[in-house]
Amino acid sequence: MSNCQNQGLAENGWATFFNEAAMFSESFRKEMSDQLHLKLFEILGVEADSSRAGFFLHVGDSGLEISVREKTAFIKVSLISYDSIGYGCTAFWELQQTDSPEKATSMSELDSQRIAFGWCNDLNAELFKKMLRPLKILNSKKHGVKFRVEYDYSLFPDLQIQIYFSVIPENILLNNLEKLFRDAIPGSYVSGFSFSELKAFGIIDFQGYGFKEGIAALLSSIKLIGDSDLCGNIERIVIR
């Protein structure tokens, strides 16, 4: 579920590739997603798997802009913040071999030894640091929840759900997870859940729900997860 490609759209972890960019090779998309994610949070000074780190990367959503200078390729991308605003910036890549960097997007079996990605100076690190807000911790006993839940509801009615596992869950369990949210919050939009590095994440749009009603339905669904086959492998859930 972490990698899907369909009609000009491909998802790899936190990154979504649109139109022409969706045709990049699987290994190129994976390395771009993984390396830029890690390096972004190195710049911001937080751990890449921090619950505060919930930005998204969009590639090719406003057209594909790639330029090459000597052995370095540059590409315009968008960083999407918690308020769904996109901030344009530039990423780059270099091949650790003599091939021209333009060829990289179609190459297979790439890894961090063969290709290196990074961010250019137009990344506004100070702006993104200000967006890293501390999360509150749910009173698990009060709400009957069996695992740690961290939350920030300020972007309601659109909230991201991040579920951290101790072991990799089976696909059928992840499918059941999506169904559970849809059944528990009828009338809402529940995105497909992507999976990357022991974390599943998706979006819930509480269409037509008031704040109190929506949050109550969400907490009810999380309690149901605690009674499901998924519970034993869940370390924590992050909502923001």
C-alpha cells in the first residue's frame, strides 16, 4: 500500500508524483521520497519519524520542471504543510557514476549508493520549523484506549492519522483498518492508508460533521481499533 500508481498518480511514502513524474521508475521515486524526507528533517532539526513531522512532498503537480547543470539535476517540487498550503522549492540529485543525471528518472535498481538527493537553498527552513507544533497526549484511561494517542485537532475537519506499528502488519489488516474508519465515521471521506517503515497514514475529511461530533466519532473508531486484531502491534497513533 505504500506504493501505488494509477492514471498519472503514484505515491511513495510521504511523496505523491503527478502526471509525467508518476512515470519515473519505482526505485527513483523511492530514493527521492526516502532521501528528501530524511534530509528535510535533518535541516529542521527533528527526527524524521517524529510525530510532529507530517509534511507532504508533491512532484509534478504543477508541471515538470527539470534543469541540468553539469552533473547535477534540479527539479521544482512543492512541500505541503498541515494547512494544505503548498510551498514551492527546489530539490536536486546527482548520480554517483558517469551517466547523465537526466537518465536517472528511468533507471532501475537505484539506491543511496548510486544516487544522492538533496535540497537547494530556496527551502525556507525557518518557516517550516515554525510549523512544528507540540502534540497533546490523550488520556488513555478516560477514553478507554489501549495505546498512546497524540493529537492536534486544529486542522479539523481534515485530519491526518498516523499509526505506528511494532511489526509490519499484513495487508488484510490495513484494509480492515480503512473499513473500520469508514464504518465508524459514516459520511466522511477516508483516504486509502499508505504504509512506510512501520507506519500507516491516511487522511480523514469529516464532511458535514461538527467539531465535537467528529472528534467523538474519531475517538470511538480508535477505541474500536483497540478491540481489533491490529491492537497488539500498535505502538501509538498520531492525529493532526
